Amino acid sequence: MAKKKRTPEELSIDPAAQEMLIRADELGLKTAFTRADDLSPCNIGSAGMCCKLCGMGPCRLTKDGQTGVCGATIDTIQARNLIRAIAAGSAAHSDHGRDMAFTLKAVANGEAEGYVIQDIAKLRTVASYYDIPVEDRAPEDIANELADLYIAQFGQQKGHLAPVVRAPEKRQQLWEEHGVTPRGVDREVVEALHRTHIGDDQDPEHILSHASALRWPMVGAAA
């Protein structure tokens, strides 16, 4: 039985997006929405119960008590799938953030033609979040130090990430209570991951290599 084609209003609440979807349909162009309507998702995969992290699978778990080849339960597989998806998406978007930090530094050093610091008040406000001195300092000096702080976050190995202080206080408390405050990847984090069944058959060194590749600190930021 063919899936029901959704209307533009069902696909998006944004009027502009609805207009674009109508125009795309008139031109016979496919979008992510129309392709989703044309496909029937796998019930096992859409529920997060399919694991293909290693070459011994994929393991498809549909009943309570089942385990994959590595011994992972359904709960473990669903949690790993979610975390890896968050890590992959965060890593991709964090690359945009890093480019912005490099651009800010280039502007501060007069190396970005066509770019200027327009909102000095905002620059001073953001810098103050991180205890960067702003009084009697040129905007370029403040921006340079702020850019260096941000750039350093992408390779930080220990301690909490600096932007954590900008999260609402209640959110910071919740992160602390659950031990998921965004931080650099160090052995303490790796051992915690190991204890929470990220892979019963993997040693901490193996997990560390994967956590580093996925820019693990960004996972916490999405919590």
C-alpha cells in the first residue's frame, strides 16, 4: 500500500518553506520530504535496534533479553546509535563554529578583507563571560583573545569546555548531577564510557581513539 503524500502544511509550519515545497512540486523536483514519503523505513532501524558498528553484524534485536555479537543489549544499542548520531552531527556543525573562530581572529588581525567588528558592545559582553579583560582595551585585542579561547576549545584535552558557563544555571547543575558536563577527552572520560557499556569487548585505548575521532566533548553539549 502506497504511503499517503503529505501536504506542504504537514511538512513544515514555515510559510516560506511551504511555498518552496509547492514550487518544487510544480517543477517536479524531489526534496527530502518527498523522498521520505516515497520510502518505507525499516521498522527495526527506525527504532534504533539495528547495530552495524562492526563487521560481525548488522545485529538486529527485536526482543527483550536479546544481545548482539558483542553482548550489547537493545538498550545499549539504542543508546550507542543515538550518541553516535549526536556526535556525528555535532562534529559537522562544530566545524562551522571553528571557521567562525578563525574568521574572528582574522578580523582582529586585519586579515579578513570586507569584515569588521560591528557590535563592540556584544563583543565586550561575550568576552566578559570568560573573564577576558575589556576595560581600556581595543576591540581588536579583545576579539583576538576571545578567538584564541574558542580555537583552543577544539583541541582541549582536560577540564570543562569554556562555553559551559553560558548555559542556564539549572542546565549546568543537571549536567553536573549526571556527570555529562561538556569537557575535553581524557582518560577519566574514557574509563567512564567503558563502564557504561560502550563496548564490553573493547579496551579503553580503543574507545579513546573513537571518542577523539568523534569529538566526544560536543556530545555533552547536545544533552
